[in-house]
Amino acid sequence: ILSFDYLIGSGDYDESCSIVVSTGEMTYNDFDQTIWEATGSNSGNANATVSLASFNGEDIYVAFKFKGSGTSGCTWYVDNVQVYVPVEQAVELSQGWNWWSPTVETSLEELETALGANGVTIKSQNGKFINYEDNEWDGNLTTLIPGQMYKIQASNDCEFFLSGEALTSISITIEHGQNWIGYTGMQTVSIEQALNGFTPADGDRITSFDGTFTSFEDGEWDGNLTHLQPGQGYVYISQDTNQKPLIIAEN
């Protein structure tokens, strides 16, 4: 996947901005495959993702092409260019409430589409939510934040897949009291591994949806919750009155 942010200014841009690929040399005539181009529907400031799957196993060159002129008035700015191999997050929800967190870079709209009529409500810790009613989602929750846990109420047991870039080393802020956190790694790891580099306070507690928990006492975690699971949400109760950054890491 090729991902990038862009800004296309005013002017006649319909044939001016494109992405071209060469599977040969890095000369002008070799860039003969257009894989994306600007149209009236993708002007302005936005993000785009382009599949490179058809070039799997090949060495390629990718160029951002701007065919401007002195009279078009068009400008094109490109930023945050990334090339990555998408991974899938398998999501299994039970009827009723679930504690969930993304392990791939995904949007709320993609989650809504994947849930469809199986969804009832999605809630975040700050009280924002969306409900599925009359075949559409509606509410004041607008984005998903990696590293945070979301409570999802499902009308039925369901399974679906989300595809995107894997999330790694996500930093969140732990506040005094209750924090809804999610484990973003792709592999099950111990509490000590996942919280490596973080200094808990005595009495801190982590609880999972099934009621298992662990408490930090005398310099170590102790309890029947010993590992964090990919895509699962947890409640972290902090006894420290200060904010502290927590980097959730897989290893």
C-alpha cells in the first residue's frame, strides 16, 4: 500500500497530478504506468491510499507527477509518504458488550462498515458514542485513537476483518483513576513486556473484560491476568496523581 497526504490547489488539475510507476529504469519514458490521478472528486486537502499489489515481487520506482503550466494556477503538495504491507486484524465479538481496541491503522468508518447491522453501540471513555439505527450509524464519536479501548455492543455473535498498517509502539497518557487502554500488538505478550519502560505505582490495577486482573504490589505485577491479548481492551486504574506516558509495545 502507498499512502500519502496531499493538497491540490485551485485550477485545472484534472490531468495535472498523478502517480506513475516504472518497472524498468528510472528514466522518463519508463514511467509508463499511471496508478492514481487527480479528479474533481479528490481535490483539496486529503489522504490517499493506492494499492501496489499488482507489483508484488517486482522492483519498482514510484514518482509523483505534476503537469503544470503558467496559466493553470494549480499546485500540488505531497507529505507523509509511506509504503507498507497491510495486515489484517480478525475481530470476534460476542452478543452484548465487548472491550475492543484496533491493532491496525483503521478508521471509524471502516469499523462501522465491517460491523454493519451486527452493531448496536460503540462508546469511548470520554463519553462519546455512535448508535446503529435505521440502517445507519449516528452519534458524536468521530475517530478511533490507537491505544484506547472502545466498548462495542453487538446484536449478534459476529466475526470480521480490518485491514491496514500494523500499529507499533503506541504512546498513550495514563491519568489518575480509570483509563480505558487497548493492546495494539499482534502477538500475546506478558504484562511486563507490554508495559516495558513504564513505572507503575503501588496499587495500580489492570482488569480485563472477563474479570481477571493484576495488581502492582511490592515492585511486581501479581494476579490471574498475566498476559495482554491483541485487540483486547483493558481498564487500567492508576494510583499516581500525575499523568504518565505509557508506550504499549509488543517486545
